[in-house]
Amino acid sequence: MATRTATRQGNGRGRGRTHASVAPDLELGTPGLPGQVVLVLQGGGALGAYQVGVYEALHKAGVEPDWVIGTSIGAINAALISGNRPEDRLDRLNEFWRRVAQRWPLTGFFDWMGLGNLLPNMNTVTRGIPGFFTPNASAIGGSKAEVGVEAASYYSTAPLRETLGELVDFEYLSECRTRLTVGAVNACSGHMRYFDNRNEELKVDHVMASGALPPAFAAVRVDGEPYWDGGLYSNTPIEAVLDDKPRRDSLIFAVNVWHQAAPEPASIWQVMSRQKDIQYASRADSHIARQKQIHRLRHVIRELHKQLPVSRQNDARVKELASWGCGTTMHVAHLLAPRVDGEDHTKDIDFTSAGIQLRRSAGYADAQRMIERSPWKSAAIDPIEGVIEHT
């Protein structure tokens, strides 16, 4: 199991604790793996069940993440993982998804009529999801009623606040045994912000803010500022680890639930589904391509510095320039949730028990195959490259 901790200043626990960076010389990662283990989770509502299966496979293989990064439902799953002891994590994840699952014995009847999950989806829209969200009384006044940013939504997420309070041990989370980062976007400035328990004490508001997707869910105020779902800005928060300082060798399990590429849509119904995929896939490929270029340049700088005479290497100005270089290697293991037969643009609200189990099983199988292959062990690595992808 991975060794993980973080330095803390002061002896108090909880409120008022000063957070400091993880010691640069701290050994992170699971023995036999190339660096710290990072789990990156996209947002995607009910599609987040796939992420649970991925974590279950890692857990059963004895691989616990050193760092979990998430947005929206990814932030909720991330909090359930980082905010609990390893032996309790699966139980807490199971309990959360048990609470939000809808059981509809007549779903198959609608399938043969071509209506799929019409009934449970209608129930979700009209009544919400127990333990997650309910219709917001403030919305009765109409979409133009000025009720304030914290009430301007179709649903209330008060049930989610209670659920997270019961299932996430925020006191344990504050100890930073496992690092947690959740992304949210400022509703006023439009700037993305990553809240990180390495730097500050994370509470339920930080997780709630990351999942506050408007206009369904209202903004959540953090440090006096209103925040919405980070997926509005970037639903694939892998840049948080690739831009981290100090950089460390890492094995990153990038768990995506939206398809960036797909066949050409032929109907309005298909167009709606394709539009959603493109919007929330959030340019994952371009993020990686950019980071590969940047990391390659960092390695080039490092190699150029080695070519200088020792007398020049010790020059203060040269040292400053050389600090832009590094020799870290980031292995990115891509995991992508498969399409489910009959799914459409409402797939992210498919909280049926069958849909959740199907996606969870797929996540488990995909992660298990990736672990069995362990391509990071056999991949031929160019020493000048900093980011290596595995699919």
C-alpha cells in the first residue's frame, strides 16, 4: 500500500490548522509502480458509477491513490475516497450509490417501445434523487425571479449536503493522508479554482461547489465567493496534476466518462447527445498534447544544463534558468466508459440500478485489464519525453 502523508504545522486538529506542502523528499506511490498514484475523475452525473468500478479494481489490486482529483460527480467520488480510510472507502462509495439508485422493475417494458429509461428519467426531473437533490421551492416564482445566486436553481442540493456529511470523514480528510483536489469555477470572475487539502482545510462546501451545475443546482459560496461546477470550465481536471509543483513521477489513471469522438449524428436526438459529449469531454486530448510539449521542453532544458561546464552550471543565473527544467515522467493510463446500448443525451441522469451496475461493472473490468497489462512497465520510454500515454 502506498505511503502517504503531509507535513502539518501546529498541534491542533480541524479548524484553524495551517496546511503546508508535502515534503519534497517524501516517498509517494505504491511499490512497483512508477511514482505517485493519481486518480483523475471527470464529471458526468450518473456516469460516475463507472469511476466506482475503476476504484474497486484498484483497491482489490492493492493500489490506493496518493492523490484524487475530481470535478462534479468526480469530486463527490473523490471525496468519498480521500475522505475515508482505505478499509472504509468501498463501503462508503457503495452506500452513496445505493442511496441515489432508482429501482424501476418496468424499465424493460419501455425498452421494447423505444422509450428506454423514460419513466425513471421523468421521475428524476420531477421529484429529484433521494439523498442528492429535490425540487427547489424558490423556482416556483419563475426563471426571472431574483432570488439570489445561492437559490437560483431548479433543484436544492440540501440532501447531498447531509449525505456527504454522513459519508465523508472531513476530519480524516484534513489530515491529508490522501490528497484531494476538487475543481470549481467562480460564478463572477469565470476563473477556475482548484481547492486542495494540501493547501487548505476542505469542507463539504468545497465538494458541493464542484458539483453545482447551473441552472439545475445553485452556486455554493466559498470564502465569500459563489462557485459553480468546475465542468463549466474544464471537466477533465488532469491539468491539475500535470501543472503541479513540485512535480513528481506519477502514474495517472485518467477516468473519462464522455466520448470526445463519435460517428456523425443523423437526428436531432443524436445531435443532442453528441453536443453533450463534446461539451463535457473538455478537450482531454488537447490538454495532454499541450502538456506533452511542455514536459518535453522541461526535459530539454534539463539535458542542456547537463551539457554545460560545471563552472557554468553553478552560475546563479544559469541555475535560475535550469530550474524551469525537470526529469519527471508522467504515465497517463486512459480509461473511458463504454457506450451503453440505447443511451442518449439523458444518460447522465440514468440513476437506475441497472444503469449504475452496468457502468460500474464496465469500470471494474476496464481497470482490471489495465492493471493486468501494466503497460507502464514494458513501454519503451524516450528519456526526453515527460508524458507517456497508455490506452
